[in-house]
Amino acid sequence: MNRKQDDTIRRLFEPKSFAVIGASRNPTKIGHNIFKNVLAGGYKGRLYPISPSGGEILGHRAYASIEEVDDQIDQATIAIPAKFVLEAIESCARKGVPAVQIITSGFSEVGNTGAEQQIVATARSAGMRILGPNIFGLYSATSSLNSTFSGTSVMPGNVAILTQSGALGIAMIGKTAVDNIGLSAIVSLGNKCDLDEADLLDYLVSQDETRVILMYIEGVKNGERLIEALKRTTAYKPVVVIKSGRSKRGAMAAASHTGSLAGSDEIFDAIMRQCGVLRAEGLEEAFNWCKFLARTRLPAGDRAVIVTNGGGVGVMATDACEKFGIELLDDQETLKEVFGPATPSFGSTKNPVDITGGANSADYHLALSAPARSDSMDATLALYCDTATFDSDNMAPMVKKTYEAHCAAGKPISYAIIGGESVEKAMASLQRDGIPVYSDVYQAVSSLGAAYRYKNYLREQSDEVEEDEIDAAAIESVIQKALADGRSFLLASEGSAVMRAAGITIPQSRIANSITEAVGFAESIGYPVVMKVVSRDILHKSDAGGVALNLENKTEVIDAYEAILQNAKAYKPDAVINGIEICEMVKPGTELIVGARRDASFGPIVMCGLGGIYVEVMRDVVFRALPLNRREVMRMLKEIRSFPLLMGVRGEARKDIDTVIGTILKVATIIRRCSGITDIEINPIVVYEQGKGLKAVDARILIAHSREGHHE
Amino acid sequence: MNRKQDDTIRRLFEPKSFAVIGASRNPTKIGHNIFKNVLAGGYKGRLYPISPSGGEILGHRAYASIEEVDDQIDQATIAIPAKFVLEAIESCARKGVPAVQIITSGFSEVGNTGAEQQIVATARSAGMRILGPNIFGLYSATSSLNSTFSGTSVMPGNVAILTQSGALGIAMIGKTAVDNIGLSAIVSLGNKCDLDEADLLDYLVSQDETRVILMYIEGVKNGERLIEALKRTTAYKPVVVIKSGRSKRGAMAAASHTGSLAGSDEIFDAIMRQCGVLRAEGLEEAFNWCKFLARTRLPAGDRAVIVTNGGGVGVMATDACEKFGIELLDDQETLKEVFGPATPSFGSTKNPVDITGGANSADYHLALSAPARSDSMDATLALYCDTATFDSDNMAPMVKKTYEAHCAAGKPISYAIIGGESVEKAMASLQRDGIPVYSDVYQAVSSLGAAYRYKNYLREQSDEVEEDEIDAAAIESVIQKALADGRSFLLASEGSAVMRAAGITIPQSRIANSITEAVGFAESIGYPVVMKVVSRDILHKSDAGGVALNLENKTEVIDAYEAILQNAKAYKPDAVINGIEICEMVKPGTELIVGARRDASFGPIVMCGLGGIYVEVMRDVVFRALPLNRREVMRMLKEIRSFPLLMGVRGEARKDIDTVIGTILKVATIIRRCSGITDIEINPIVVYEQGKGLKAVDARILIAHSREGHHE
């Protein structure tokens, strides 16, 4: 990211001076509400209402034009009818405003793309960046700037929200406040005519107030940029995503609503995992996670403990831990040592630790302080079931103290508190204090699980990009020749040439023009071999008697050579015979399919699955965006449900997974480096035992003239 | 269910007179709290505190013994130390009390099974039924009886809760009140020494106040009884279940906590689906569903509509509809006709219907009244995103009116309302009025989805039980012979005999003792055939040259006959040869595995999956409890992920699914009727094209002496 862009986006969030073009005294106008919110929000910079009628607005002198203001304007917000927007942009350009929000709708989202393009062109030539159009505005805690037209005020805090839906964004402002989730920023992205998620992520990752980023996405336009920005972001801060349009019908609805393609949900999902992004299914789940991630430390290790006063919720939490990938400490001696003092004899120090229904707040305090102090424990799940005897008044102080003890020790703790009015009151007060507490076991565990997923991503993540040596020049020349032929696909022989240039093993094959050559080739390839007539004039080679299978020795090769020639001549006397192909017989093995293509949203992606019925019926395939490294490819393979087949089942040996990984990296390198290729599908790839490699039997490759500037 | 039992359980929920044995003036005693709660709950019957010290308790005259009371006692609750309980039970028996709750813990849950058995024996001989021990008591709205020791009062309503966890039950009393979920009953089941879930379901299904039943289950003891009771219940009322111990570790925790086996979660899950039970993952989901099912009608048809003021939440709801199996109306003309008047030109009458962010409460009222009136719509999802301009004060009345319009029309409507404080207030008031509203799209759709799942179960459900004709006597004699041999398994030939007796096709095979016979058998079976030496003295037939495959004509059979005899004699000169087996060569087809066994929790169950790797690696198998009918077996097959292989993929013909269904019913009939069989596994069953049947190639059967009285 260059310095200048960074600065411009900073002026969006931290402007020293701010103009509202369309500020109005009329409270039914959006421009009025924005100006009012900026005032009410306590914006710390210099503020200029711009209104053609001049005068005074809410106590501030209004200017007829931004150009009349005798000050450098860091940011302008435009809230005037669509037809006047271009003029305002031109005015901002002349004034040298670096950052502009366009609230106004009525542009590309309703098909009015021309006007939007003109605006972008004007802004670009003036070095101005634009957020919007068709947005509800922006809130930034750093500069106490609420330039949204929301009816409710924003609660400041540490969660930044980027939303593609304006209506949902406005609703989230209210909802987060009710749920005590403070925001560091909320930005609506609208039509993304200029600035998009990637630009804003690059700012938010460096902004101190933001601890978690929540994104609501309906469609992705420039996915490759987004992937890179997400990777840069998740290296430092957790990102939670809600992506709608995951169902077929939902995708259609999203397309008609935002004009952007939702794309394949499978691919989106795989790429988010690859980028370390936490995908939530709905608002509630996303908020639960954000609340937790904004307020607690990530666990340093895998050893989690459950402390409960009820066996039932303990079991529910144990189930949920398995579902959300949380490992429970199993060292009975340590558990006994740490929790023994807090556990009555009829309780249990096994994990879940059951301090029994008789536990009061002091008992809980004792039990929950222990894991904060213990070197053998990394995370705590604290469960409470309302009892008739618990001293509810002490609930909130107990939770607060044990939460703080965990924070001080750098450990996460997640609370589930189930009960009636008295605990409800305690929870409300804890939430006001910013302590994440949940009213359901499932939510508490899911939130700690999100922290673990993110932590595991950080642990395993590696920036290293691996590409395999391929002869890209040779591949390029094959493509150019085929394109010059007017074809959009490669012939089988060209596909083989690409495989060879990439160093992917294919079955051996040579074309013989004499019996001596045929025998020589067969012996060098090794028996058994297959022989096929080579002739453009004979399409159905088998029908013509032009194929002989499973030839096991010299005599059979000689006989087959003569028979094939004879058959071919009998079948079509005037056929031009270019020789006889001698091919290796591919031994049976485990069949894989490996593919790569350019996705409309995310650019080059690779795909892998076990061949045949597994792919077709079970849809057992996995995806990844590029670039990749060996570790990520291994993770990808492990996501295949039929992966155990590669590891060897029923006493079979482990397959040559290293070579499979290498081949996937080679395919990835081809699609990255050879822009003329749009699709590769190798099916089947027959994989043998460890050390014995694989054979790419059939490679189908589609090509196209690469668009100028498509890949900078 | 017999009349008498029905009456006894009624006295548990609707006692006309009620005694608290262990009532106390000491507020730290459980007996005090129960008596206080009964009084505070406004119990309508005659109430008797029993306390050895006599005197007066909370204004009621206390009796030293229940036998001193000069009244017929319908129910007694016992809350005294464990060592005195048997005495109290004896006293109740003498008094002729028909129903008793034992609150006291310290029995089988801590290994003290002897005392519990004595209590049961005493009760049984007196015709008395017992709830507990180790419970928190019971609440019944019908008689305003709160005999729990909960610290909070119960909110009366229409959801009945049966819980295996006492602590969670107490917490749920508080939590349901906070969530405005009224209860018709809440019962803790404790050790289930006598009464269990099945007994209570049979009462609740006939109780008017109960509209939905929520069960929290940790382990199932008498699953066959439970299955029958659940089926009887779901025929009239929805049942929601939370089952913990679904993970391996959770199951272990549950076992140590309740002493009952959690069993395989896969099987539990399959059986709940089969019984029409809605399984929720956590408390929150269960409460959301109950709230909805208790308050709205089931949809009459599939045509659901989404009405929204925000495109984003509309898309999220569309996604969730697909996930939860809700079909959206797609008739654009009808949608336009019905919603046109309420939709501005820049909105959309497509489904989701977008009435745009400008909609106020009047617009919503117009839009949401429309589907209630329309004959073309069956269910409505109403979504609202807080806007800056909405008249929030009118939110609650608008929702109330449109909800009532839907109720009057017999249609369900589910609301998701997302926003800040003002809508939060409206929601709180709506919830107090018992109107189900949700603060997340996902919850609203999930709840309507639960209603749809239940409705679809009711539509497809059929009481009919189908069994296939099998020769049970013949099977029984095979089993008896093997048991007499001291074996716990059947030999291959015995397995074949069982298959034949059940009418399941197996590959043909006959034992020849001469060349003439061998040829005759081969010709009657049809070529090709396989031949094998029959001799107890030759274990490894192939090594001995005792097997010949793929024999295609008379000459080959004659040659093989002679060769096998010669080889066998050469291999082991003193071997006794009992003949040569002539077997059908099984043609390749789609391989299935069908099994049946007696599950520890649920009794006889059947299993099916696609054979080989699908079962071993992909764990692609499904389960059902018995009895079954063809329709249920078809549903079972459809749950197999690789089911498309049976329907025919890659241009293959559909397989003989009818015969597969018949075979599964036959296997089910065998395990139901032949109590000596504990396990059947037929693997593979080779299935051919429609009309061409199948071959059960290998049947492995385990047997055991059937326990007396195990199957009444």
C-alpha cells in the first residue's frame, strides 16, 4: 500500500476538517440528519455545512459552495440529489478535497452506471478517493465522527463493521448498542465505485481502536485484492464475515439487489478459511464472536477447562467443544490439584469440573481463579445454572473479578449464565462493563471456539509462497499456436506437452514409424503397452481395429503393428497413416481429479477431489485461491472427505501424497503464470504408493486471449 | 395405555389433595421451599404439610405422619433424608397414596441402588407410582401446583418441559420466565426408578394446556418404549429435544453424571427424525422453536413469502430458508398482485418482497396483511431493519395486528426485528403479549423451519407397519441348532439358510457328488459358474487348488471337477471330500450393506449404506428403529449421501430400489421376530437394474440365548 493512499483513507476516518454538502435545516432531509449526527457525535475537527441557501444550520454558518470555505477540507460528504452530484465532485476536485463520501443513491445500483463512471473519472484525475455512492455514511470512533444518517447514536468501542448493505448497517448501529458492542468504526460500502473492502481493511488493520473487524458481504467484485487484504489483516486482527447469498436463490436475490455476483459459496467458504477469516452464519453468531474477540486474549495453548455447577450444561458444553474444535485438558492429576480445593467430595474434578449445585459465589470465585493462575491451563469455560440458593447479588462482582484475573494472566474465559431475572440483571450489568457473558452454553463455547480457530490459523499460517519450476515459455508457445489456429481448447497432444513442460508425469508414449521403432519404444517404455493408429482420417480408432491393448512382449507388438496397419487400410483405404503410437498401460491406482480455473470473483483457484463417483455423486471436492504453499495444499487435501483413501485404508499403503502436493502446486503455477489458460482439468490422475509417483492420464485445457491489463 | 395408569399420572399433575412429607419451618430446608412454593403458586387443592414435629407451617396445620391425615391423598412429595424415605413410602402405601414424588437424592445416582429397588418394590406392591428420586419437583399449570424448590416462580403457559438434569431444569424455570415462555408443566425425571419420559408424554399429549413438549435428555434407558410414546405424541403435538452427550467425550461425561449410556448419537439422531421429533442443538434454539410452535399455527402448504425493508436481510433469510427447508413462492404474477399495492416502484415484489427502507408502520401493515388474506400463500417471514425514519412507536401495534390477522387465517408468521433501543422496547412488549418475535433473521427462519419440518412429518407419517413374510420357524431352528453347538455365530451355510427362509435372494449354489450332477447343477444355475471343494479338512481352498472360477461350459466344468478332486487329494491325501460346490458367479452391480442389530438403548434397529469404501471411509450409513414401512425405508435410503448411485448416475439405469426396500423390511422382520439373533450384516448385497433384483452375497449373523422376558 503506498503512503499517499494510506493518508487519503486516514482522512476518511480521521479528518481534521469536514464538510457536509447538502446540509439542511429541513429535518426530513438526509443532509440535515448527517449534519445533526456529526454535531451530536462530538466531532473534534472543523465542521462546514454546505448549502446553496447559505445562512446558518444548527448554529453553524453555511457556505453556498465548498469552494467558498477558507480552509483545507480533508473530507466532504455529499447528500444531494443524484443529478447534482457530479457538479459537487467537480467542486471538491477544484478545492483539492482528498476524500469524499457520496451518500446519494440512484447510480449503478439502478443501472445508472454512466454518471457513476463520470464521477470516478473526475475523482481519479484529481487524485481524490470516493466512498460510495449509495451509502448511509461512516462512523469513526477515533475522531468521534458520526457522519451517518442513523437515528440512533453509535456506542464507541473496538469492533469495526464494513457492510455492503446500508439498511442492515443502520440496523446494526442500533443493535450493537443494545447488545453493548462498542464500535470503532462502521462503514457502508455501497456501490464501491472506487474504495472497496480491501482499501478499508488496510486502514483498519493499523488503527489502534479496532480489535475485531466484522464484514457483511453480499458479492465480491475484486476477489484477488480482497484475499490479499484479508491475509494482511488476519495476520494481526481477527476478521468475522457474514456472507449472504450462499443458497442458489439467495445468490439470485443478492444479484438483483446489489448487482454483484455472489459466486459459488463453496469457493467463498474455502477461501475465507484459507485467509483465516471466521465466517458466521447469522448476525447473532457474528456479534457473539465479535464481543468475545474484542474483549479477551487468544488462548496460548490447547488446554481448556470447563467449570460448572450442573452436570447437564457441563455435558452440553463438552459436546459443543468437540463441535467447535476446543480440546479439553485431560490430566486428571493436575485437574485434581488445581480444582480440588474448590470441589466438594460429591462433585467432580474431571473435566468438566463440577463444583455442584450447592456452589455459591465464593465457591465459584475459588474455582474460577484457579485456572487463571495455573500454568497447565489455557482457556476456561465458566457455566452457571441458576439455583435456588445462589447469592445472585454477588454474581456480577464474582464474574468481573475472575474475568479480570484471566485477562491479567493473558487467558480467555467465556461465561454461560442460565437463569431467571436475578442473573439476567447481573448479566446486563456485566455487559455494560464490556465483559462477554452469554445466556446459552452453545454461544459461550462457539465464541471461545472462534478464538481457537483464529489462533490455530495464526499458528499454522505461513507467508511463504511456493511455486514449482515450470517451463512457462514452452507452455506459452503451445497456447499461442492453438490460439492462432482459432481454437479455445488444446488438443490431447498439446495438453500432454503442457504437462511435460510443467514436469507433471504423464503416461509415456511415442510414435513409431516402423516395426523396429515400435519394438524399441515398447521396450524402453516397458511392457505391457497399448498401441493406437495415428491418423487424422480415422476418428473412431477402436472401430477401425486401430487399437491393441495389453501387449506383453516383442512378438505381440510386432503382430499388433502389422494388424493395426492392415485393419486401418481395410477400414479406410485412402487414410493417411502418421504412424503407430506406443503408449504405457497405466496401472490401476487411486484416481484423483485436479483442476484450476480463473474464478470470476477470486481469480485463479485450484480444485482437487478423489476421481470418478466421489466427485460426481458425493461432490467431495475442495478449493483454494492462489498463491499456495505445500502446507496449505496439505490442509486442502485433508478437507476432502475421502482423504483416508490417500492415507491408505483396508491395509493399503499410503499413497504418494508428496507428489500429489507437488502436482497441485505445478497446476497452480501454470494457471498463475500462463494467462492464456482459463481452465485445466486433469482427470484422472492415477496415484500410486508413497515414492511411486502418479500419472496424469488426461488433461483438458481451455484457453483464451488474455485480456490486456487483467493481471497487473 | 391402560386407564388406571393414566389416572395415576393425572394425579401427579392434577392432584385434588397434596401432602409435603418433610415440610419444614426452617427456610434452609428443601421441604420448606417446596411447601412455600406450593402456597405461593396458588395450588387449588387441599394441602397437608407432614412434619414429625407437628405444629403449624406457614399457617397450615402440620401432621406428624401422612397416615394421620383424615383425607384421601392424591399425591405426596417426599423431601426428607434418604435413610427415611423407605419408611415414608411404606407410610404412603398404607395410606393408599397413588402418586409420589421423591425429591431426595442419594440413591442409584451415587451407587445406592439397593435402597432404590426396595422403594420400587414397595410402591409396586401397593400399586403406587413414583417420580424420581433425585429431582427438583414438578410444576403443573392445570392445578397451579408448583411443588419445585426453585427460587423463582413459574410463568404459566403452553410449553411442557421434561428434563433429565435437575440443575438445568431449575435454571430453565428462570430462563423461560425471562424469555416470556410460559410453561404448562416442568418435570424433572431424576433417576427414573419408576415413571419415565414415556409415561409422562402419554399424559401430556392429552393435556389441553400443553401445546409443545421440550425434553432435555442425557441418556435413554428404555428406548423402545420411548420411541412408541414419541410417535404417539408427535401425532398430535410437536416435541423438541435437546440431547447432550453427542460427542464421545460428552457421552462419557453424561455417563459419569447420570449413570445412563448416551449411546450412538447417529442412531439417536436418526430415530428422532423417524419419530418426527425436532432436535435442537442448544437451549436457545430449543426455546426459539418452542416459543414459535406454542403460539402459531402450522403452515398448511409450502408457499412461504419473505417481506423485508432491507435487501441484505432478505438475502440472509432466503439463504436460511434453503437451509431449513422452507420453499419460497415463485409465482411472480401472484406476488405482484398481492404485494404490488404495498411496494414502491423502486422496491421489488419478487420473493423476498422488498418494501424498501422508506416503509413505515402503515406500509408494513399493508404488506403483512396481504399474505394473511391471500389464498396463494401459506407462511410469512416478516423482516425489519431499523431505519432512521420508521415510526417505532407503532411497531408493536403493527406486529400485533398482522400477527393476529395471520392467526385468524390459520397461518404462521415469524418476525425478525433488528435494531436499537426503540425496537427493543417494542419487542419486549410483544414478547410479554406472547407474540414470537426474534432479533435475528436466522432465528426467525429456523423457527418457521421447525414448524415446516414437523408439518412435513405429519403429512408423510403413516402408522402402517409393514413386515415381510419370512419363515421364522425355519430360522429359529437354524439358530437353536447353532446355539446347541455352543456357537454365538452362524456358519456361512446357516446364514444362507436364514436368507432363504426370509426370501432374500442369494447366489445359487448346490453340492455335486458326481460329474453328472456337477454338469446338471451348472446348467440349471447357468454359466459361468464357480466350483469349490467342500471339505472340513481343507481350510485354504485356493491354496489347495480347490477353487475354479469363471467356468463357461460343460467341458470346463468336467475338467474343473477332475482337477479339483486331484488337487485336493494331492494337497491332503487323507482329507474327507464332501463334494464339489457349484456356485453362481455373481455379476457386478452396485454394492450395498444392510445390517440390523439390537441397540442397547433403542432395541432392534436396521442400518443401510453403499458398500465398501463408502461405508468404511465416508461413513455414509443410515439407521432406523423398528417397526418400519416401505415409505420410511425409502426415506432412509434417500438420506444416504451416495443415494444417487442407486438412482443411476453417468447414464446408468436406476437400480432395483423396490427390491432393496423389500430386503431391508425382510431383515427388519428377521431381527424383530427372531429373538435369538443379535446382529445381521449382509455385505455385500449386489443390486442390479430395476426389475433385476439383487444378490445377498455374504450374510454374517451373530446369535445369543434370548433373555427371558426381554421381548414381551
